[in-house]
Amino acid sequence: MTKADIVAKISERLGIEKGDVQATVETFMEEVKTSLESGDNVYLRGFGSFIVKTRAEKTGRNISKNTTIKIPAHNIPAFKPAKVFVEGVKSNVEVVQ
């Protein structure tokens, strides 16, 4: 599902113009991004949390030059789904093997 699909479904379900829904979705995503960039986590009860995780410094390898490099500690955005969300996916999505 793409952002356009989400906008179309919300517009259809609520009877709101697609342009208004598009602006709302864009603003929501921008606010989440801005919060994470400032170091604040975003908690959406029943859905999940957008959090900032810290990755420790580690040693990596440059395969083409056969040398070791240090990868400095850094922060990355992450999403942790709520238990209700996880249980819904577990019970409704068939396991593909």
C-alpha cells in the first residue's frame, strides 16, 4: 500500500476531498519526522511508537580495499508496533513459506 492508496481509502471512507486528506497525511508525517529529528519520540496508543535508537560504535570492513574502518555511534529512527497491532497481524495474516 502506498501513500496515495492510504489517501484514497481515507477520502473514500470519510467523504473528505483527496486534497484535504493528502495535506493531513503529509502534515502528520512531517510532524513525526520533525519530532524525531529533535530527539523526541512519538507515541500513538494502540498503533505503535516512532522512536530514536542509538547505534553503538563498531568496526566494519571495506571489502574492496581489504581494510577495517570505524563506524561511529549514530542515531536512527525506528518503529515499534503496539502489542494490539502485533497480535492483529499475527492472527490475521497467513504465514507464507
